[in-house]
Amino acid sequence: MSFITFFNFIRDSTFALRMHILRSLSLFLTVSLLFIFQANAQSPALRIKRQVKLSAQLQEVSGMTFLPDGSLWMLNDSQNPSELYRVNPVSGLVEEIRQLPTANRDWEDLTTDGSGRLFIGDFGNNQNKRRDLRILVFNPASGSLDSILFSYPDQVAFPPANERERNFDMEAFVFFKDSLHLFSKHRFNGDFVCKHYVLPAVPGTCTARLAESRVIPDRVITGAALNNDGTVLALTGYIVGFRWRFIPRTRASTMFFSAFDGSHFLQGDMAVKKLPKLLFARQFESITHAHNNIWLVANEGRKWQKQRLWCLKAPSSPQN
């Protein structure tokens, strides 16, 4: 082999090696970027700010949840259209609206069973008078709509004569395994007992089962969510009252329950996280789990407080 031939061989081999390295590096970068984009798509809280202003269409947001595909869905309280909203958690803008052919009597919370079905809690009952409590079952993929009609086993008067016994208003629920778990909102002049009811997540008519109860001091419950592996339950709540009988007192918090046995959520250890306020407590009525110990909470809009989506980090230690 001549020197020139040997030189050309070395040159060609080096070029081929460089091209192989470049192709391998390009493939590695492509896979890495796809992994990063996929992780971000499934964990939108990683990319959003501490707070995001929500669209004007969500002025009375009272329920939200993530579907398995990473989409965030929200609904509004009573006296609003019967619509579900798919919301961009980064911008707070509405990306899709689904009109449901049924009334929004008093929609209060939203949860999912993990398969893509959404459960709409039409069980708001401020006066404790309702006899038409229901949970709508909606599948955004197929458009199918069904319902669960239910009643409480311990309510015999509509409403109870004693106001302190009016503990049949509901604004919070979650799906766990094959059942729906509802958490009552006691009246402000009650003893702050939160009751936990259970009913099957199957369309039809049934009577809920009273599973447990717990006093949650100075809070009425307005929203609920479970983390992805079902080991932490979060409840939002607030209090409106007076200190020394004349100084207005407001406070909104999230209570995190962990180390519970089975589905006895309220028997677990409780840790409390105060929610953002500006002079007066914002009205937080919805919460959902994002990833790890990061949760999203949303407050309703008022003249002096705009509707917003907030990132919330759960406390690490329980406080009984």
C-alpha cells in the first residue's frame, strides 16, 4: 500500500468514525429531549409559576382534576353553564369547552377514575333541602353521559330542624379503587365535623354509607383530591368568623392526611398548609395532585381577588 493510499484510508476511516459519533450523539439528544418533553407534559406543575391567572370563564371554579393523558379539566359552581373546561395549566387559558346536556344544579367538585371518565359532583346542598343529589359520569373521549342518584342514610329531615345538625352539604369527593368518597361541609355555626360517605362508582340509584367522621377545627371542607398512588388525601377548607367577636377573621388551608388504614382517610395523620390570602382569605374550592408533593389549588374570583391557579407544596410532617 502506497503512502497516498494509506493516507486516504486513514482519512476516510476518520471521517466515517466522526459521522458515526455525530449520528450517535444526535440520536442521544433526540431521545433525551423526547424524554424531557414527555416528563414535562405529564408534570405541568414543573413548568408553571407559583400562580397563574385563570380565564374569565372560570370565575367560579369549584372543581378540577387531571386525566391520565395529562389534560387538566375544570368546572364552575352553580348558576353557571353546564360546561367542562380543558385548561392549559401554564397559561390558565381555556383550550376546549364541552357542553353537557344536563342542568348545573349545584356542581361542586370533579374527580376521575383513572380510565378517562370524569365524575361531576352535582351535590351542593347549602340549605340541606335537596332530594335529587347526583353524580354525573362523563367520558370526554366517547361523549357518553350517565348518573348516580344517591341519598344519605342519616338524613331524615329536609332540612333538619336544628341548624347544628345540618351537615348534608357536600363540596368535595375523590375516586378510590372502585368507590367514590364524599366529604361533608358543615355549616359555620356547627361543630366542624366532616363526615365521610362512600358509594359505588356505578350508574344507578343507591344509599351512601357513612364510613367515618372527624372534627377539623375551624374549617369547612370545600374540595378534595388524592395523590397518584392513593397514599395522601388533601382537603381544602376555610373559616369566616370574628376574633374577639368584632375583628373579622378569615383563613383558608389545605389539610393533608397520610398514614391511614385502607380508605379510612380521616383517621390518618393530618398536616395543615395555609393558603395564600390578601387581606381576606381567598375562596379555594378545588385541588388536584400534580406530581410528587406538588399540588394545584384554585380560588374563585371576586371583585378584589381574581381567579387563580396556584402551585402548592405539601408539608413534610404531620401536625395532629
